[in-house]
Amino acid sequence: MFQVNEVIKLEDKLYRVLVTTNTHAVWISLEDQKAFPDLVELSQLEDLLLEEKLTRVDDPFEYIVNLLPEPDSKETTIRNRNYQIIKPLVEDPNFYIKKVRAKHVATILEAGEISRPYLYKLIRRYWQRGQVSNTLLPDYRNSGAKGQKRVANDKKLGRPRKIMEGTGALVDEPTEKLFRIIIDKYIFNKQFSIARAHRKFKGLYDNIFPGVPESEKPTKRQLSYFLDREYKSVDKIKAGVSDIIYKKDVRPLHSTATIQALGPGSRYEIDATIADVILVSDHDRNQPVGRPTVYIVIDVFSRLIVGWYIGFENPSYVAAIQSLYLALNDKKHLFKDLEIETDNFSWPTPGLPEAILADRGELIGHQIEGLESSYRVRIENTPPYRGDAKGIVEQRFRTLQAEFKKFTPGEVIGPTVRKRGGKNYWLDGKLTISEFTEIIVSSIVMRNFVDPMSKYDRAKDMPADLPSIPIHLWNWGLQNRTGRLRKANAESMRIALLPRDQASVSAQGICIFGVYYSGPEIVELGWMHRSDKSTRPKKVEVAFDPNFADEIYLFHTAGSRDHWVCRITDLSREFRGLTFWEVWRKQKQIKIQGAKDQLHADKVRKHHENRVEDIISSAIKQTPKQTATNVDRMKGVSHARSDQLAKERELRRPKRPERQQTAKVVHLTPPEDSDEYPDFEDELFDSGDS
């Protein structure tokens, strides 16, 4: 019923069972320093068990079994020597009989290698601690009172000085308080080194204890010792980095992200990064345009990249919904446009996931909340600055960029190269956005359908012959795990995810961002009729696609996604074919030009208003004091108007130029003596004529 070396408790005292027979047991008290093995009947022990006075407890010396000292060390030598001395006694089956034990003790003492008290100490330790040779190891772990704080009274703790002058400082409670202030303020908060923090400490120490010699001040070693003694290793690690960096990069990992994904579509992760490459313009390869934004949507269970966005939009909701829209849509047209062969692989059927994990802010809004309530898609947002919460998609960014970084011209390699005389990587770019897109999409195809993952944490039920390739894991998960994908219309989802805003309604149409829209439904409802009896509302909710300003989507029923498509009217025809970013940019340019024109108009109007004021002032001054009565003045209006009209007509009459003096006649032949005109009367009329 009882086992050898079992520890039992009786009336708050511990005993160890050394030997058992059919009727008796040999035990020894663990806490009595003068104890010897004693014989007790098993029936008596069983009665005590039934009376609940005797209980089995854990062995307080169980750690001894796991001790493993170095071979040929001092501990091993002492253990082996002591065991050889007591071996004849402890290995005798009748060691518990007093006469047998006394005979062995006398024989051991005759050899003269050990004293009687030390011999009794060894055999008691052997029996009380578990009857193994390791019980005879020295208790060096108790040396120095590890973990117990020394109290400094009047004398400095530690070894005395041999090289430096003086006796050294006594590290008492006031000094320890200063140590804590310096450690918390400078070592932990400001990341000072021990040496620099110690110099700060001495400045503070001089203010508190002036006049103390330099040799009697606490040393850097005392400060370092206090830091190691009073602060745990975890505290030092946490203090060495910010709270954000600790949670993201330093804290211990207790699980894996795949544990939470039961199958394909269980959770998607979405994130963006700014690619480490400078691209050039499609129209001018010598003109750099900067670094592109890459969004990726990845399935956590299979690591399959289901959607992406590559372009120059900043990381935002607008770019995020484009990658989500691609994740829910067929991609055949995309591969066809990029001239990527799709004969060797078949892209899986897209669908809605059970949950989407994204950065806080990117997927927070009214339309996302509607997606969550209508399609049962759970939106999960990471805390700020916690990229480690989406470790799978973050790692995928590194693997995708490894495909091109090292040999791509225009690689972003940091600012130090330029400072040291290197090339400016902004001027080394060669790839356009279309070429970069083709590289990234081709890399996505490789990762999804070809490359095995070396660090994928496989579940227990996954067969050994299942390749660790995303598409194989996806297909296996659909067949053997709970299906999480939901079917949804891609176009309806696109409109549901578009950003929304309040638009005003007038007789000109639906106005949003200064652009007017109309549709047959609102015309039929009479919203655009110029009548006071029109029942048009003042505000309506609309969704708009930032990439296409030609149409918006009006949600006509509250609490529903039913919508009307409204197209741009002739009133805003200047914005047709533009994106909303181009609309906003053009409107800004118009406002800037309008502001310039207004400044010029204000300047000219100032002169105009001054001239008007001068004319009025002059007219007032030239008006004589009236002498006629008001009645006479009113009677003269008609006559004065006629005179003024006649004068006006006279002024409008064309002026004939006055006859000017004739020019001087210059004769080509010498003139005759007479200046009169010749008379041809005789030639014209005969004498017979009358």
C-alpha cells in the first residue's frame, strides 16, 4: 500500500517510508535532526489513513533527483567520497536494526576518514532526502543566501578595496532611493548607459550629500549590482523598448494565427505597404513618379493571396476596397490583360470570408458596418502600431518584395548611401507601374500555385503527403474543414463598399462636390421641376466611386441598399470622363484662379468706387440752392425731359466733315497767261445757230 521513498504527513510532521515488508514499514522523520529509522505496523498506518489523520504529500526533496553536477567537479567528488563511506551501512537490508547499525558505524569510524557527528549527518541526509547518492551533494545553492537582501548597517558590504583609495560608500536606504530614481529616469526612460547614468547619479548625490569625497561615493559597479538585484530581466527588456515595440516585436508568442482559422475563408487579413522601389512615368521613362502602394488580401488558413491592389493611391479605405473587390471577383480578365498564362492553374471561386482583419481606420465606417450586418462578415481591427497582429500578410510582403528587390534598378536602400556620396536611387528607377504590376502578379501566382512553404504550421489532421502550397491547402480545407466562404454578387458588394456622403437636391439635380447628377427616376418623381409644389428632399445619401465621376448611386429607401444610378448632367459636362480626384483638383484650380481674379477685381473696383464717389461729390457741390417751389419743379419735368432728349438726339446725329481748302494745282505743262477756263462756245455753236 505504501511505496519506498513515499512521503506522508502525520500531525503536521513529515515522514519518509524507507522500507516496507508484509506487516511493517520503516520510516524516518524528515524534520528531526536526531532522527533514526523506526519500525511501524502497516495496519496502524492504514487505520490512520481511514481516520484521515495520515495523508500523502509531495516530496520536498524531489528536486534532488534532477541534479546533474559536472563530472570531476568538486560537488561530484564530495558526493562519491561520502557515498563510499556510508555505503556498507545504507545498503545493509537490516540497517534499521540498532545493533546492526551500531556495528557498521563502529567499522566506519575505525577507518578514521570521518567523525561520528558528520557520519550521522550523512546517513540522516541520505535517508531523509530520498536514499539516492545525489542526497549527499553539498548544498551550495544555499550558500550566500541567494535571493535574500543584505542589510548594510555601519560597514560597507562586499570585499574590501585593494587598489582604489578609501573604504567605499555604504549603500543604505537613501542611496538605494537615489539609485531607483536614476534607473527609472535615465536607464529605463531615456536609455542611458550605466556609465552615463552613473555620472547623472553623482551629480544628484552631490546635491543631497555635499562634501563627500569622490572616492567615497557609490561606484558604477554598485549601481549595476543594484540594477541586477532589484530589477527582473523581464523589466529590463520592457524598459529597453517602447510599449508598442515590445508588444509588436519582443513579447513572447503563445500561439499561432492559423489556430484561429478553421478553414478557407475563416479569416482574411488585409494590409498595405509602400514598395521599396522607385517607378517611372508611363509617358516618360526619365521621369520618376515615386514608390507604389501594394495592398494584399490573404487567407489565413491556406496563405492563399485572394486579392490585391497595386497603384499610387495612399493606404486608405479607397484602396482597401479595391483589393477587397478583386478578392470577390473573377480574375481571368486581369491575367489576360497582363498576358499571364493560366492553363496550368485554376483560380479558386471567390467569396466572402467569415472575418476580415485590417488596420484600425482603413475599414471603419458606415458601409463596412453594413457589410458586417448584411453579409455576416466580422470586421476585426488591430490596435494602433500593432503590425504583428497581422503577421501572415506582413510576412507575405517580405517574400513578394524579395522577388525583385536585389536586382531591380531604383531599389530604396535608405538615405545613408546618398550622404556618403552614393547614387540617388530616385534617379535609378526604370520600371513603370504596368511592368511592376506584372512582376507582383506573377510573383503572387508563384506563391499561390508553385512555391511550398517551409514554415507552415500544419494541423494534426493534415496528411503527410499534402503539399504545403496555398492552393493545395485551400482545396484540402474546402473538402475536410468547415466551409466559411459565402457567395455574394461582386457588383453589389462593390457598391455596398463604396464611400458615401450626403448630397443636396435642387432643380438642377443631385449635387455632390459641386457636380450635378440626374436620373430618370428623380425626373419622374418631379424633383427637378421648377415649382414650389415639388416634393424633392433637401438631402439624400449617395455612394460614389472615386475612380469614376460620371455616375453616383442614390439610395432612395432608408435602411436598404436599393439604389438608382444617376449620371452627370450637361450643367457639369466639364467633369465628364474624370475621376473624383481630378474633379477635386480641377475645382481647386478654378478656385485658385477665381481668387486671383477676385484680387484683381477688388483692386480695380476700388478705383471705380473712388471715381463714383468723386463724381457724386462734385455733382453735389455744383448744385445751386433751389429757388423754385417743389410744385413748379414737378411741372417742369416734361419740358426738361424734352429738352434733354433733343440734346441727346443732337449728340447722336452724325457729324459731316467741314469742306477743307483745295489743294494746290501743279501743272504738267507751262500754264497760259490767262488763268480763266478756256471758252469753247464758238466751237460748240455755229454762227447759224441761235
